[in-house]
Amino acid sequence: MGTLILQDGSVIKGNSKGAIGGYEGEIVFNTSMAGYQEILTDLSYAKQIVVMSYPEIGNYGINEIDFEAQNPALVGIIAKNFCEEENHYKSTQNISTYLQMHNIIALDDIDTRALVKKIRENGTQSAFITSNDLTQEEIEEKIQHLQEFKISNDVILQTGAKEKYQYNDQGEIDLAFIDYGTKNSILNTLAKKGCKITVYPPSVSAQEILENNHHALFLSSGPANPNEFSYQIEQIKEIVGKIPLFGIGLGYQLLALCAGAEVYKLKSGHRGTNYPVINLENKKILITNQNHGYAVKSDNLAKFIRATYKNLNDDTLEGFEIDSLKVYAVQFYPETTVKAEETTTIYDEWVNIAKREINNKNNEVKNER
Amino acid sequence: MKDKSLKKVLVIGSGPIVIGQAAEFDYAGVQACRTLKEENIEIVLVNSNPATIMTDEEIADKVYIEPLTLDCVSKIIEKERPQGLIASLGGQTALNLACELDEAGVLEKFNVKLLGTNIESIKKAEDRELFKNLMQEIGEPVPQSDIVSTWEEAITFSEKIGFPIIIRPAFTLGGAGGGIAQNMEEYDEIVHQGLAQSPINQVLVEKSIAGYKEIEYEVIRDSNNTCIIVCNMENIDPIGIHTGDSFVVAPTQTLTAKECNMLKASAIKIIKALKIEGGCNVQFALDTVSNQYYVIEVNPRVSRSSALASKASGYPIAKITTKIAIGYNLHEIKNSITQTTLASFEPTLDYVVVKIPKWPFDKFSTGDRMLGTKMKATGEIMAIGRTFISSFKKAVTSLEERYTGLLHRGFETLEKADLLKELALQDDRRIFRLAQALYNGIEIEKLNKITKIDKWFISKIKAIVDLEHTLEKKKLDWDLYLKAKQFGFLDSEIIAITGATKEEIENFALQASFKTVDTCAGEYSATTPYFYSTWGEECEVEEFKLKNNNKKTKDTIVVLGSGPIRIGQGIEFDYCSVHASLELMKNGYQSVMINSNPETLSTDFDVANRLYFEPMNEEYVMNIIKKEKPKGVLVQFGGQTAINLAQKLNAQGVKILGTSLDSINATEDRKVFEKLMRELDIPQPKGCAVTSVTEALSAVKEIGYPVLVRPSYVIGGRGMQVVYNDDELLTYINEAFKFSNEHPVLIDQYLEGQEVELDAISDGRDILIPGICEHIERAGVHSGDSMSIYPSQNISRKNEKILVKYAQKIAKKLNIKGLMNIQFIIKDNQVYVIEVNPRASRTVPIMSKVTGIPMAKIALRAILGKSIRRAGFGVGLYKKSNLVSVKMPIFSWQKLNRIDPALAPEMKSTGEVLGIDTKYKRALYKAFLAGGYKFSNSKQRVLVSLNDHYKKPALPVIKKLFKQGFFIMATWGTHKFLEKHGVPSKMIEKFMIDKLQKRMKNGRLSFIINTPTTGKNSQNAGFQIRTIAQMYGIPSFTSIDTANAFLVAHKVFDKNTILTYDTITNYRKKKFLDMFKK
């Protein structure tokens, strides 16, 4: 019998289906009905405990292809039911086996709907998840301890790239990419769209990127509170205006902070695949995949920041552009937002911007001659 | 934004309930009308189906209950001049009619805009060839196929591809006329059948991909090109079984996110390419070992699947489709569940939904139970559970069968080899065989090889079966009991398996809790009154009540719905349940609805204060009652399903409102009823109740043949039969005992007289009889299968008075509070009562419409204690207007193989239409038109074959047939008989069935008059002729009375009568107008 303890004092018992041990983390919920493998390996969940609102998890096992990162960074996962007899032709292992191998605590046979509602009402909060049955004393001690828990900003040193490397060396666009804890599908999509990608660790300096004369810089998604990444923000500030910048998730939030916007914590965050977002220019609507606990404040944006996307459920800002500084960013995950193939995606738009930039530069060079 | 030019809109309904097109379109139609009303648009509605809520006068501004023909709808358009037409909510019928109206130039001529998806898109989706071309254009894979219009073309394809081949006729309902051919012989039969049934003589022949996963996507698109997926669904049965006949689960269970996204992207691409505006259903086949998928079919309209998706997700597809049709975009529409978010989002579920079809094979014992590409289910049930297992187990219980579980279905005694052999059969019982095989220890791998059902589903079913094993062996403790409850086991099942006592179970003191369906998995606060049960979890009912606390409301009252649609218990009971619930709310009560049917309006969460989507099973209902603590329960509106629950609920201290349980029992218990009739001095046919074969034989000696044998407490005359001698009696009586369970079998004298019925409302003091109906067919045909006329045309004033007097006496004696239906036979000027039903009957919706008396509402008020005198319609027999209506039963033979279409005391029809006019003959003609009968000027051939019993009575009808210019072909005996009476006919041998079949195939036979010889012998020639005729869509009249009526109608046609069409309201008023004219 495993135990989940929330900061607000709630104690919930469940069956332990993952690793042995216990971790503190931030408890959040995700409302996707499929895609647990991608969620497990989305590094933006670093140090979090994810409650899956959909009850049946693990049905199609774990395969070798659908990972978003090599190793997961979340500490716990909770479901109504983890499937013990999975079946899929691609599956190579059972979800429990995977969780045990990667030291993730998992509990099931829990009233996940009640838990989701609790998080909705009281907000995301600290929690302790353990495969053990705890005594009353241990529980009280833990609750005390939870009041001080927070996800530290050095988590990106674990989730981000450890060192500079080349993701692929072919492509029209020479793209610099800072990996704070990216998803494979972001890199994959960019490569497919014709980018030669140089991946840098979160500790990279502005100077290093600028020295390498990249056409553009892409800031990846990632975990934790963006307000605490002052070093990263400083570096980005130095690059802004010099080459086009693109950002997704954490990358988007960092760009907003560079532009003087405020980033605040959402009560329960946006985690799922069904968030409607409107393109404020053409009024077209996207049903987007999201994972973020922070949002950019939209009501006192600087004049030069143009809001591009808005969440239709709660009116939060989902994207912005600064034309004069060539900054383009969205909060949601455009690469896993399903659209019919033939329609242009945000990545296409960005790639085109980068290409235009290359042409302009070439022209400038010619003119100078 | 809303199209402001729309002031008046025509909505076309889907016509009668048939297999493949059922109550889901009443649900969709009503949502559409309500939405239009909210927008202040005037609604003109046309539908031939009187049993629907959508044809209620409060739903639309103008209600035409008229045939869904080109002539009729054109005239209505000419008269009403609507600016818009909505056809995407009335099923295939409405869509086909819209295409006809377009082709005939009617829409253009009167400047009517087809709202929502345009004609071109509809055709692209519906026409097999255009669709295939479009898919190739946009690069979406479709299985190798060809469109053929001739047998020769079909051969060319089969030579190229090889068997098995799937055959799908174009433009037919629920795949009528289609099938899978394994060899040339089957191919020959199915292709010919399909060509005959397709209105454009076109079939699609297609490489079979049987064994692939079958996946459906419900997509909505608006004119802003926003596309959302409301729900995806996975068929537990792989490709090869029609989705309407498949066990279905929502959302998909065995697909990875990548696979889901791949199919989602494809669905969006298709709906965009088709420019659908509104709801649309896309069906895919997905390989089990690769990424290969095929697009199988697109329905460019609201469908059965979308009704299921709406109920499964809480997202009202029909409503949103209507909003889109009148110009709104998804992001301009509020999500009616959360009230804070918009319609432009995708619902997410935190529960699992399972749908199981309800088949009519329990009624049709000779029927072909094999499932294929042709849909056979009459209805379906849905269950919601927190896990797949709980949902699946609940769904099985919802079927309302004798056994509630997966096991003990009669496969226990099968040898392993036989069981394995039978497992390969794709019929309605395959899941139960699968469960038995798992119980017997056969490995999942092997079962997957045989059934092609995904191993994931098999292992879940195994978990249920394994728990049954555990329950058998282990001592029942708290943990095991909780687990069993969470798996969906009933207490009664647990008691039967473990041998535990009722007290032991009660000592666990575990109560069900209820969760909300909210479209958003709890992410936003919602106050939807839509619940399902779960065990050992937090309950949300109290929280809901707290949020919606209304001090002004009175007590809570529970309305029991009628479960799945089946033959004998159709949409009419949903009609009554919905009215009861709405009227409860209007009278200030808290209405609680319980039902398990996803197709119907009663399970729309806004027809009650709280909806519980649960099995119509005693224990599930009691769970709700324990939670709701209602003042009482209404059982008289939900058909036999609800009545059957009355006794069990009452035994647990639940108050039955309205007519008392004793009175209900008095009408069902033969002896009590006989005594009652004697006391009231009301004649009834001689009869008695028997419990053994010996008793039956001695009873018949006293009564004399022919007799009517029937079980008590059953739906739609199940197992009922007229019997002429001892041999037949011995055959049927055992079957009747089987149907009857613990209740006795009834044997009655069979009087072949005029059958009459009436519905009445009583408050215990007075009764109100809206009208008296007379059946066209003589007694012996089930009332649900008879054509019936209102007001009666051939009953004397004196007898009318007797009927009313008897009704009053019975109502008073039984202290009827609410609805009552009485059936009579008049023979030799003597009135006999044959049946009293102290509840809502099949005819309540019709009688409410033709008389203008809202029967269900007045009945409800009577139950609540209000006098019917105050309803404003007086008491006694209500006055007639100039309106005459003829009800015509509609059958679904084309979907069911090997079922005798002969009319009998056991009900077989699935739906009905109503013909209305001011003249009887015209009303009759309209009823036949609405029923889809064809009339033609050319000289027509008719095959006549009569049994000895009916030769003489039929003579005048055959003479009339000849006089009206038909060419008569007769079987040997009939030919001789006609010759003797001077009616010319061509003799044809009965056994020359091949020759007859050819004639029918080539359309050289107009109809058949064939009175059946008794006996359910499927080998006899008459049976074969009738079934072949049904296959080719040729009417066969098995009662000479129906044939006679057809001739009367034909005469109206022969006279080139020009029909006029009017609203039901105006037909009722016409009397006064006529008087004024005089």
C-alpha cells in the first residue's frame, strides 16, 4: 500500500505499481486520454507528480519509438488503473516495469477524479509520494516538510543538454537550439523542416552562440519557474535583435521575461491535449497540446509586443511576437498539436521567417560588395 | 455569426423507426428544434413518425405528420416558403430527400437554402465513386474496390481481387443489402440483392480487410474551418461486423497517441476536403501489426454514432450542428456543460463508456443470428464506468436479459472442441462464448487467433471471469467484496457465486457513489446533472445538490425509463418518460430520470433535474433510490421494463406512484383478472392460466380450438401464438413456458372478430378517453403490427357506449391513477375485453397528437393528485374532429434474414407511420405512401396464395383485385378455387421458387397476397416465398384485410387524386372551418 501526502494535509492510499521509495514533488494533473509514454518522458514534468485523469493507463505498453526524452524526469505518476496486461505490436515492456526501471513511484486504485478536483480547487501544490505505508507520525512530519518544498532552478542542468552537440548537420537553416529539457518531437520537427541544429546546454553564454553565426536561435520547452532563470534571461537579452528568436513553453516564457512581461503561476496549470487556442490575426482555432504551470500576463504587455494567440478557455496569452526584434514564441506545443497534414504549422511560419532572414543577409552581403 | 436572413426553417425528420435508423434522430431532431427556437427562428417540421417527441406541437411551430415524399415536402415548401432547410439531422432518409428536392429543382425554385453541409459535399461523401476519387485526390487510403452496376462488372472485380469481398449498396440505411462473400455463390446472391436494394442500383465491391481494428471519429467542422474531435471510439469487434452490431468502447483503448493522432489528422483532412459544416462520422480500419490504415466510410451528418458520442462525452453534437447550420462558429458557442468554456474544445473523459447492441433474436427464434456488414440490432445500451471492466460488466447487465453476468449462458456444457468451433461464429453470443472459454482455461492467445478480438479486451474479460473463480473459492471479506463491486458484480451475483447471505452483504454497508459526466475530466467546475455510479469513491451528488439548492422545489420523484429499443418496446415509451419528467419539473418537483439507452431523448441531461445513466436493473435503481430518497417512483411510463421493476422495488419499501401495484398485478394475473371481469359483468374470451402441459391440454378441451397461447409479463406478445390443434399446442406451450419464467402461461379462446383499442387517463374518479381506434386486420394480429384507424369507422354508437362504460368500470374498480390501455374484440355484436394495460401504451403519442390531448402530462398530473376535470378536455369520450388517421406498422425485414414476415399475435414491427387527412381513404393512401409502398399505373402482376381457412373470406378481395386491373398469378389450390368462382388467374407452382425469385429479382412482381399456413415451419413454401419477397423489397400481405386496405388506397391513386398536406393542428381544426363554410 503506497501513500500520497499533499501539502494541504490530505493523505491518500493507493497500490504501488512503480519503483520502491519516496519523493517530494509538485502535484499536477494531465487530462490526456492517450499519450502516457510521451507524458512520462516530457522533461517539463521534472520533479512533478502527475495525476492522470484518464483512468486506464498503460494499455499499449511502452515502445522504443514514442519517447520524448531518453529518461523521464518526473518523480511520480498516479492513475485509477495501471494496465498489467498491455497489448500492442510495438510494445517492448509493461508500464510498471518501465516505471520501476526508471525509479518512478506509481500509485493506482486511487480516486483520481477527486484528486483532480482537489488540485483544481486548491491549486497545484507540494506532495510526497511513496511506495510505503506510513505511520501517522511519519505523515505529520512529511506534511511539515512539504511546506518548504520547491522545484529548484538547477533542475534544468539535469533536464537540459549536458553539453553542446550537433542534432543533425544537414539543412538550409543553421539553427542554434538551447535545450532546457526539450521534447524529441521538437527537434525532430525542426530537422524535418530543414534545420541544421546545434544544441547547446542551458548554461551556454550569449557570446558563444553569437560567435558561431547561426541564422536563428530556438529556445526549447522545459521545467520549473522561469522567473528564477536570471542567468539564462541575461544571455537571451544579449541575443535579442541580432538574430531571430523562437521559443516554445519555457522558451516562450523566458522571451516574455526578456521583453519585460510578467510571468505568473497558474492555479492548476494547463496539461492536456484539448486546449482551444485562437490565432488573433486570422481568427482560426487550434486545439492544442499543452503542458505549463506558468503563464505570461497579458493585460499590461508592452506596446511593441503583439499578442498572437489566446487560450479560449481562460483568456490566457498563448503566443506573442515582437516584429521589430524578430522574436516569435508560443506557449503550447505546436509539434504535437494535431492538424491535417497539408495545413501550414507554426514551424513552417518560423522556418520561413528564418529563410527570409538568410536571404536578407545574403542580399546585404551582396550590396556591401 | 448567425445568419440573420433565416426567419423560417424546414426540418426534415427521419421517418419511422427501422433497424439502422432509430430513436437517435428524435433526440437529434428535438435538439435541433430547441436550438432554432432559442434563436427565434420559426420551425416547420415534417416527419411521418408520430411516436416521436419531435412531432409534438410544442417542439415546432408547424408540425406536418405527413409522408416523407418528394411530392409532399415540395408542396409544404411551396406553402410555407422557408428560407432554409435542415436535413443533416434526419438520418439517411432526410439526406436522400434533400438530394431529391435539389435534383427536382424545388430548392432553387423556392429559394430555399440547404443549411449546413451542401449537396455537393453530401454527394461526395455518399456516392461511393465520388468518395473514392476524393480520397485518392487527397491521398487518403481506401481499400481496393470498385463501383459496379451490373453483375458482369462485379465478376471482373472478383476475378482480379479474389475472395473474401465486401459488398456495400449505395444509399441504403445501415448497410441494407450488403454483406461479405466468401465464395462465388454468396457473391452472386449478395450482389444481386444489393443492386436491387440500392435506389441507384449501385454497389461497392471491396477487398475485405476483416480483422483490422475498427475505429470511429466524431468530428465537427464550422465554416471558419475549425475542426474538433468530439470523441473517438473503438469497436471491440474487429472490422467485418457492422459498427451498429459491434460492442464499442469510448475512447479508444488499444491505440497509442501516435496512432490516434494519425487517424485524427486524417479525419480532419477528410472533413475539410468535404467542407462538412456540422457533425460528421469517419470510420477507419487500422492494422493490428503496422501503421497501415484505411478510410472505410464517412457519414456527412448526425448519426447513431454521434448520438452515442454525445452521451458518452456530454457534448451535444446535434445542437452544435444546428448552431453551425444557422451560421455560428464553434468559438461563438458556449459549452453548455461548463458554461464558462466554449464549444470549440475537445471533450476529455475520465471514465470509460461501453455500448452493446440489443438484437431481436430472442423474439425471432428462426432468425439468422450471424452478424456481418448488415445491421441487425434494433437498439443499444450504454454504460459508464470508471474502468473498462466496470463499464463492460454494467453494460452486460443493462441488456435486461435473464442472466446479468457473462457466464451461465448455456455454454457451460459444451465440449472444448465444440466451444472452439463455435467461437469462430460471428453472432450475437460470441462474447459470452469467449467468457466461457476463458473460464474453462483456454489461453488468450488462442482466443485472439480465433476471434480476432484484441488481446487487451480479452484479458479484461478474463479478469472478470477470474474474479468469479476467486469468488467461488475464497471467503468473501471486505476487500474481495469491494473489488467485486468495482468490477460491476451485482449483490445477487455475488450471493449466487459465494453462497453468502443477504445479511452478510448488508453488513458490509457499502453504498454506491456517483460521479459526474462533465466533458472536461474535472478540470473545470461543472454542474451537469448527469451521473453514473462507481464504488469506493467520492460521491458528487450532494455537492451538486448543494450548488443547485432550490428551496422552492417539492419532493424528488424518480422516472424509470424503458431501456434499449426493442421490438414491442420502442420510442413511444421514451416519449412518455420524457413528458412525465418535464411535467414533474413544471409542477415544481425534482425529477430524476434513470435509463440506459444512449439513442434517446430521455437520456439528454436537460430533460430532468438529474439524469442517472445506469442499467434498468433492480440493484442499480435501488442504489440511486438510496441516494435520492424520492417520494416515489413512476413506473407506468417506461413500458414493461419499468413495470417489471415495480414489484421488486415495492418489496424494498419504495412507493410506486399512480396506479397501485395490486392493480397492476390484477391485470396480469389471469385468475384475479377473470374474477374482476365477472364482478364487473364484462365479457371476455374464455381462458385460463396454466402451469403445466397437462393443465393446458385439459384447459383446451373446455375452451375449444382455436386458442391463443401466451406467456404473462412479457413485452410485445413474445411467444404468443394462435393454435388450432393439439399438435401445435404441444409445440408452442413449451416455448411459452420458457418465455414466462416463473409466471404461468395463458390460454384463451381465439375470437376472430373486429379488434378495437382505447387509451384512457384516470384520476381514480373520472376518466378521459381521447378516442377509440379500430384495427384494420381482424383479431389475431398483434396490435402493434395492425393498421389502425382513428376515429373508428365501423363501430356502432351503441357499442361505442359499451366500450366507454367498460373502460369506466375497469378504471374505477382498479382505482387507475394515470394511463390505461384496453383492447377489445367485437364479434357478432358482442364486446369482449381481451387485455387491460394499466400503463402507457404504444398508442399514447399518436392519440395525443390526433386529439390534441397531452395524455402523458395529464396522466402525470392525475398521479400527483390533480383532477382531470381541470385539464380542460372534459371527461368521458372526447369529441371527434374531422381528422382521420391511419397508423401503419413498419417492419425491418430487409435487415433480418430467415424471419417469417407473416403477421401473427407476436409483434414484429420496429416502427410506425401515420397517414392523416380529413377523409379515411386519403389518410389510408397517405399511410401506405409514408410506409414506402409504391403505386404504379402500369399493369401489374400479383401472386396470390391462400390457405384453406382464408380462401372464402378472401374471395371478395381477389375479385376486387381483378376488377382493379391486376394480373393474378395463383398457386395450384388457390388457382383451382378462383377458377371455380370465375376469377381468371395464371397457375404457378409453389415449388417453382427459383422461377418466382427470378421474377422478383427482375421486378416483375408487384406484390404478394399470401395467408400463411400455421406452423413456424421455415421449410414450407409460403415462408420461403415471403422471405424472398422481403429480400427484394416486394410487399407481401399475409392478412387479406391489409391487402384489401391496399386496394382501397390504390383506388385513390388510380383516380389521380391530388393530395394536400396540412399541419396536424389544422387537421384537427378543420371541422370548425367546414362548419363555417356551410
